[in-house]
Amino acid sequence: MTVEVRNERDSCAAQAQILELFATPVLRCFWPDSDALNAELKNVILSRMQKSQGVVQSNRGGWHSESDLQTWPEESAQVMVGRMNHLVQEAVRHIAPNAKEEHLNGWKIKAWANVNTQGAYNKPHFHDGFGNLWSGFYYVDTARLVKMKTLAAAQNFRIGAECPKKS
């Protein structure tokens, strides 16, 4: 964006350009008709929660699965991972409009499920290292958030984590 800048003390005007040098791109997507997918994902996640103690990462209380959701064989998990791949490709197309095929494909996704019940939360954290470029989240059951007028089935990606590009 270019703006004109004038100093009140002289008659000189200058053109200034606003650059978004340190902006964090955010891709927000609302998948329509996700109720059935989310119901199945919820069942899959709760079933796995019953079979595993999970791990402790940023979660305080609640349950955190192993970081292997991308390999879960259930159809609902694979549909969600497919959506993640598609969104990463769209994000790359946005920041690099002339991206080649090798920039769009071959991403490695590392995913997990969190279940936070009353009082549980995830402490602030960041996903650094391992060549991470994108980070995202997907809401499966947002009963409380829906009351706050936030839509279910939202995926958001930002620079910072958990989707490294293979070398």
C-alpha cells in the first residue's frame, strides 16, 4: 500500500509504502456439511482416549493423543488429513503464486487429538524446530465455542509449526 506523507513544516511530500514484512498469514477455512465427519471423528478420538493414557505436552488436564493422528486408518481421520494437505497447498499458492509442483506436494503432517474437558486447557506454546512451516487446528466438537458464535469445522493455519516440508 502506498500513502502520501506531508510534513507540515515544509511543502515537500513523499510517497511511503507499507510493507507487511513480519505479517503472519492465517488461512481460515470453514468446511460445510462437516457434522457427520465431526461426529465420526469424535467417536474415533473418544475410543482412542479410552485405550490410551495419552501424553502430556502443552495440555494441562484433558487428554493428548500420540502425535500420529495422520496415520490413523479410520476414514474420518484420513478425510481430515486430506483436508489439511489441501489447505497447506492453498496456503503455499497464496504466498508463492508461481509455486512448482514440488512446493505443493510432499508435505509431512504430524497431527494429534486433544480432548479438553471442564477445567482442562493447553498452555501457551510454540512449535519450533524440525523445519516446521505451518501449524493448524481443527475443531471437532465445539459445544462451548458454538455458544460463543464460533463455527465448528474450522481449520486455521499459521506460520510456525508442525507441517515440515520433506527435503
